[in-house]
Amino acid sequence: MHIPDRAFTHAGKFHADDVFSAALLRYLNPAIRIERGFEVPSDYDGLVFDIGDGPFDHHAKNSPVRENGVPYAAFGLLWREVGESILGKKDAKRFDEGFVQPLDEDDNTGCGNLLSGVIGAYNPLWDAPADENACFEEAVQLALVILRKKFDVFFAVQRAWDEVGAALAKQKRGIVLLERFAPWKQRLIPSKAKFVVFPSQRGGWCAQAIPARFGTQELKVPFPREWAGIPAQELPWISGIDTLHFCHVGRFLVTAGTREDAVAACEQAMDTARWEE
């Protein structure tokens, strides 16, 4: 989709919908000028969104609705058009589900959304007159920072895909060893791997239990219940692993002084799980 150098949206109170739409357009074309008004000029030759009943407005009676029932707002309509060109098909869908849809739903239903509330707070206060367009621009700049950060996370995960995949191919007993931390969830959650081990930022090694599926706290194999939240000085005695010094109370993470002990913790967790079955 070609992004022109001009775009038009409604004036008056702004919301996360039109603000993030403007930010997305500016991400794609930094030179774009966003104009605002209460009526689209009849001879306007730029892109129009969130006003005017065009392809990127959602106020008409039969405006598009997603298959899951979440109605599109302007941000979602724009993302549907350009998202794949930014993140690719699979990640564009994930971004729509996790980020765009909540904003669209709030704009259409007023259901409430924390980020929408933050953006709304940039509107001029009722008793403190301010330049409305300047406030809108300030909100757009914040939204642009958020979009760039969110996209950078997706790009980082995409860069990690092959590196984590190579480690997965070498896994033994369901334990994947990474030579350095890399985003691993997208690659490992759908796999048969049960644990991932990687260097800790604080020194030593981390071992993490892999979730059973996306969107759940359920683990394929949790660390033993008797380790959870135990003080560092007691954990080696309870576990029999010399350098094991932390187990999260949620049983999804342990840390150890050596990689060998981190692996041993994973192996013991699997042995314990089999015994409990």
C-alpha cells in the first residue's frame, strides 16, 4: 500500500484509535502530514481515516467486524492493510490479536483499556485551554515510540528463530541449551522441548520450564514443588544439586552456578514428574 504525504482525520477529542492510526502512517512514511477537521474537503487527495465513511473509517452501519466478533476501528482497518508488509503474515496476526484488537474494541464499545486511557489523557483539559492539534501531535509521538518498540520485539524474535531452532535440533531429553539468551517462546512452546537453559544476566545459568501452550501459565513440566521459594542456603541440601540457589515460587524458573547443575535441575524435575504420575 502506498502511503501518501498527506492524511486527514477528525478534529475534536482524539482517542487511541486515530492517534495510533496516525502513528502507524508516520512509521511507514515519516514525511506524512496529518491534517484534522470536522469535514473532509471535497477535493482532498490524501489518505482519510476515522472519518468520511471511506475504507479506513468504521462509523458506518455495516462497518467490518472480525471473525471473532471484535469490530474494526480505523487502526485495525489500517493494520489489516499494511501489517503483513511490516511483520509478515503470522506476526501481523499476532500483533492484531494482542495489541490492535483491544484498542479497536475500546474505541467501538468503550469497554475500557489502560493504553487508551493514557492516550486520552493527552487531550486538553476542560478548564485548561490548550492547542488541540499540538496535544494530538504529542500523543502521536508517544504512540509512535510504542509502535517502534513493539515492532522491535517482533523483529528480535524473528532474528532468534534460526538460532533457537539450531539449539532445538540438538536437544537431549527435552532440554534445549542456548549459548546466549535469545527469545525462545515462539520456537519452543510448540515443540516437544520441556526446558530451556541459558546464561543468566547475573552470572551462572538459568533453566526455565516451557509453557504447555501459548496464553497459559500451565507448564509442560514444572520444577519440584518442594523447591519452590526455598531460601538459597537450603536449596542445595533439599535438591541435592550443589550450586542450585533459586527456584521461583511459580516453579517455572531456577538458577544455578553451572550449566551442568541447571541441566541436572531439569532432569530431576522430569524424574519427579514421572514419579508423581
